[in-house]
Amino acid sequence: MNPLHDYISKQLAEKLKVRKVVVWYDPRQEFLSYVQEVRGGARTGNEAVPVTVGGLPVRLTEYDGSMFELRAVSEPFISGDTPSECVLIYLPGCERDRQGSALMELEKAGECYEPQLKRLARNVLRQRYTDGVIDEMMAPERVSYDDLARAASDTSSTEAPSVLRSIFHNTGHDGIIAAWLASDERDAEMEAKEAIRELVKLVRSKLGLELPDDAPLAKLRSITLRYVLAGEFRNDLRCPAPPALDAVPAPKTKDEESATSELARSLRAKFACLYPAMADRVEAELGLRDDSVPAGALGSIDTFRFEERALLAHCGALVARREFDEALSVIGEREHSFWLDRDVGRKAQWEACRRMAELGRLGVSVKAAVSKSTGDASAWVDAYASKDGWFRLDQAQRRLEAWVSNLDDEPDERPLGVVRSVYDEACRAMAEGFTKALVAAKWSVPGTLHQTRIYSEVVSEQPKPVAYFFVDAMRFEMGVELTERLPKSVEVSVRPAVCALPSITPICMAGLQPGAASSFSVVEQGGTLSAKIDDAFLPDLTARKKFAASRIPGLADMALDELLSLQPSRLAKKIEGAQVVIVRSQEIDHAGERGFTFQARQVMDTVIDNLARAIRKLAASGIEHYVVTADHGHLFHPSDRDESMRIEGPGGDQVELHRRCWIGRGGSTPAGCIRVTAAALGYDSDLDFVFPVSSGVFKAGGDLAFHHGGPSLQELVIPVVTVRMKVPERERSSIGPVTATGIPDAVTNRIFSVSIHLDGKNLSLFSNELLVRPLLLSDGKQVGAVGMAIDGEFDRTTGCIGLQAGKPVTVAFLLSDESVPSLRIVIQDPATDAELFRSPTDIPIRLGV
């Protein structure tokens, strides 16, 4: 027989195995020769002939003028519930009657087969020829089965097999053109073997492009590549093509358009390293620029590099015009493109634009909700701290500012300035409305936990031992995010509390102490302002630590940095026998108060991750229960307040002046401020407090962007996070199926990428999918995390990546603490903290190199 016969037999055999009965209509009688080969000779009667089709025993019946006779001959073999034999019913010269066929029952019981000879033959001929040659073979209208069978035969072909296929022998049929366009390494062989004519035929057949027969291969390649990329670009536009494309012919049919686009996609998929140079060359030849086409009319941004930059600028312009929803729509449709998936720096710019648009949209939404709020102070706190509350605006602002601080090139200042203004407007409206509600409520928030009761009502009620975290300046939204970064198996809750006024560290840290619920006052003593509990004056950390030790039996006290740096054995020894472990974090306030605005933006995200690490580390040492809270929150702006928002101090007998509060006696109350006595706040003191009503600041020392001390929601509402994390029972293994490649010799940019792999080997303890948390660690502290992922699912809240066996994921790390000299890349199991990978050596940090 021949390859065409074998191919048709295989198709039939597969259908017969499944359905037992195949009714084969051949209206053009194209397959008579094939059926004669199956039969083994001429037809001698009307009976059902036993034959073999693709190695399968079959009864063959054939139409000879009477449908009823054909049915009668066939039915004895198929009349039972299950046909005893496979039956092939062949009807040459018959069109199928889909409404009233006499063979309807047989068709329903089995399967109808209506093949086209040329289509089947093309699949076989492609094993030896390219489409251009095949088109010539099939050009005659009456080309027969015998003709095509001879062409498919290895021994009796009427034409020489494809020269192109012999040259591109490691390339699939559909990849020959792509391989030729991507490289000229086979050009000399093509010329020597005179394969150019066959190439021209193939291009004409697949793409509809007429190439000159006598042009050198370099010119043919240039013409074809320009045609392919221009064709994809043109097909994808939502407007008329620019004049630059007028000289490039366009595909004439839908099939040619599809083939052109598919070839362009194939070039990007199979020759990703070479595609940028090819596309850039065509882009330059066509003279395409960022303003060649209105950005809103661009389709996907895979063809040319300029499209990505034009669309990002367009998104920035939308944000600048406060069209935030439209910007997010464009970003969602186009942020995953060829160019972005291979350029972390550009992808980071798109991520910044996305965060700007999200902040802008939330700012508009929150301001509108605030304008309609008429409730009491409790209602304002509820609106801020509820599940989908206004705190999300602060979360979006922190995420944007932290992201921007890590970029080597800050985004366009226009959209960034607009969303910062939108945020400021919303904060101003919240501050004014909440302050007004506080005044009406006589500076109390009924029904909301007060800071001074956190120890007595929350911490003391926890089973012992319990870890009690004091996080200086942690906003409510950061507490919510902390709960989301803990393992899903953890029992965790977060509730709002209202801190003491003025919301500055010496006062509010004292408010977290035991005994504050029954005796708490803000007083001046010896020219120093602080809080007093019973007879204890607590002006500084030393006094507060001494006080806590006197009130809490079995107390261990340490800084967050110390906890993270301790080896497990030393940590266990330090907390051995402790009933309460106090953990203090001052990183946020330290960076903010000292004017390190840029560093403060970076540190905020890192502190949340390090708190989660500290909880997991303490759990491994035997502590099950945790309370995490803050002394106060903060307002944060990327730069100093505008001159119009800076307020002269009240004067008088000033005790202390902070950016958001004045403490003293007498003086005047400046416009835009409000005065309240210490007695009105429940303090046994003759002091007065003056606060800006809105989000303005006094002309005082301290940081120009980071503020606290006043009565805004961001400053006064703090998180109270309670956690129960059971002590891990299983031993942590440091061996896992995860590897990382592309690790840099040194970190020279705040954003850098590596590739993470889940091996298909040694997965007996793992599934083919694995959730991991990649981190940057230095001396036990987290100094960075993943900000983006390519080719993998990334949870921005938890920092976790979903891996699949055999599918690498590129992750972009963000270094958030550039003060450390070196780091390690660590990949953990987020459920157990088991290390699945650790880079073998310290990676030095050399920013700016």
C-alpha cells in the first residue's frame, strides 16, 4: 500500500473502534480506488465483504443504486444491542440526506464520515513536502487518489521530496518560515541546494505574499518579516493604519491574516531572544513612533516596542485626567505583553501606573462616601475600619509609595501628583469630618475599645504564655495586612481601638501598659511631658520597661530586630518560663521621625513581613498566643505640606510642639485648629492641647512628610490583632524540590529578577503544584520581597507564588532595606516556614554600580 492508504485506514479504524458502524458518503467518488485497495480487487456482488481496515476486521457493504438493499445487507451485522462486527457502509456518488435518509437509524447508531480527499492528502504529503509544493500538486481540478498516493509514496513519488524540509530537518512543518526569518544560518545551504523557489512557494501558500524569485535571501527575509509584523500590527489596530504601512501589502483573506498573526506569535514564542532585534529593525524601517497611532487605538502591545511606551503614557494621561477606571481597564488588558514579560524595569512602571489608578479610584470613592457621612464618632470609626472600609485608601497609598520608592526611574510626575492630590483631598475630608464628630461626642468614641484597656481586656485574657507586640506608628491598614500575611491555618482577628490624645509615642506607649485602664493621665513633670499611671511617671522607654517588669511577673522584653536575629536555641532560652513576651518595633517611627522619607516608604512594607516572621519564629519556640497593636498611627505624604497647610503655633506657655499637636497653657487658637483641655480628655492636668482640624501641620521641627499627634482617623485608629498559631509539630526540612536560577553575583538595582522552578523529580512529598513565599533575608531579618511575577500566579497581599512542576516562574524582587551589606534569597513553604531553597552564598549589595 502507500502512506495515504495507511492514513485513511487509521482514521476509519479509530472511528470503527468507538462506534462499530461508519456510514461513509463519497459524493465525488474520490475514494473508489482506496475502497478497491481495501476490497483487494473488483466488486463481485452485493454481499457484506470481510476486509481489514487499519488492522481491524471489518464488514464492507457498498451502495449500488438501492438504499433499502444496502440497509438489508448491513442490518444482520448490527441488529443486536451491540453489533457483533464492525461494519463500514460505503456510498460512492451519494450526498447525505440529513432529513429523510433511509439509513438514518444506521447513521444515528454509528457515525457518518464525509472526508475530503485533498484535505486528508495534505496531512500526509506534509511529511515530505512544504505547502507551496503541495498547492502545485493539488492545483489540477481532477487530481485523483492514485495521483496523491503516488506523491505520498516514498518509492514512487512524481516529484522530489521537499528540499526545505531536509534543510530544516529539526523544524516542524509550520515552523520553517519562522526559523528562516529568525536566522540566516541556513541561507548558504538553501542557495547551494536551490531551495529558494520552494521557499517562495511556501510563503505564497501560507501567507499570500508574492515574493520575487530572483532576489537574494536577505532581501526576501526583510520583505517577509516586514509583511508579517506589519500585518499583525495592522490587523490589531482599532483605527485606520498609519501612512507608514501603505507600502507594505496586506493579507487578502481571513486565513492569510490568521496565518500572519500566528507566525508573528510563533516568532515571539520560539525565538524570544531574537525577536526584539527583528521587531526593532522593522519598526525603524517603517518609521513608527510613539505618536504614529492614537494610543487608545492600539490593540495588543506584542508586535512593536513603541506600542508599550505609547500605551503606558496613555494610561498616565488617563490617570492625570482622573479617568481611573479607564486606566485600569487598559492596564488590565495589556499589562501582560511580550515586551513587559522580558523587561522587569518596564513592567515595574506599569505596576506603578496600576497602583496610581487604584489609589485614585479609591480616593474619589472614599471622598464621596465621607461627604455623605452624618454619623457620630463611632460611626466614623466603623466606616474606616469595617471589612471594606476607608482604611483601604491608606493601604493603597502605602503600597504605591513603597513601590515608587524602589523604582530607579520615578513615574511621570503628572499622574503621580494627581493621585497624591486625590489622596490628600480624601484625607482632609476625613480629618475634618471625624474631628467634628469627636467634638460633638466630647472627645469619646463609645463602643470602641480604648488603647488604655488593651492590656486589661485583651492581653490579660489570653492563655499564657502570650507575646505582646508594640509597633510604633503602625496604622490600622497595616494591621489588616499583617493578618493576611499569616498562614491560612492561623486563627486571627483584627479590631480597631482608639489611642490616647495627643497621639505621640511617649503618651500612647504608656497607654499600652498594664494598669492604664484604671489610672492614666497626661501631665507635665519637671518640664517634661509624659503619661502617668498611678504614681509612676513614664517619660521614656527605660521607665516604661521598668514599669512593665514591676507589673508583669515572668516578663521577657526584646526588640523586633533582636528577636529576628537570635538563633532558635538562644531565643528559646531567652523566653524560657516567660508568661508575657513584649516585642517592640520602632522601625516605622524611627525612619519617619528622623526625616528619612524615602527610607520610611521602603521600611513600612518590610515591617509587616518581619512581624509575620517574628510570630512564626516565636511559634516554633512554643508560644501559641499573640496580641499585636500600635501606640498610634500616622499621616504620610511624599513631601512637605504646602505652605498653605503649615500653621503658626499658638504661642503661650508651650510645653511641646509637634507637627500635629501643641501642648501647653494659654496662647491663642490659630485658624483651622481646635483647642481641648486635658480635663475634657479625662486627664488630671491643667494642660491644653491644640490640634489642626484638617490635615495641616504646625511649623515645628521633625519630619516634613511623616506626621502624628492629631485626631485624624489614620492617627487615632490603631489595630488590635489577636493571633493563635499552634506550635508546629512536624520537623522543618530544608530540602525541597524548588530551585532558583539567574541569581545575580551582586544586587546592583533595587528591583532584580530570578527564575524559580518546581522540579518534576522528588515530588513524593509534594504535589505537582506548590505555593511558596520567596524572600530576601539578611541576618534573620526580611529586607525585601517579591513585587511581580511572570508566568505564575502571584498574591500581592501574601507575597506567595504558585508554582507548577516543570514551568519556571520569573519573579521580581524588591529590595526594601538597602542599609544591609548583603542578603540571601530564601524560598519558604508559607504554611510551615520550611526552607525549600536558600541561595548558597551571601549576595553583596552594590546599588549604583
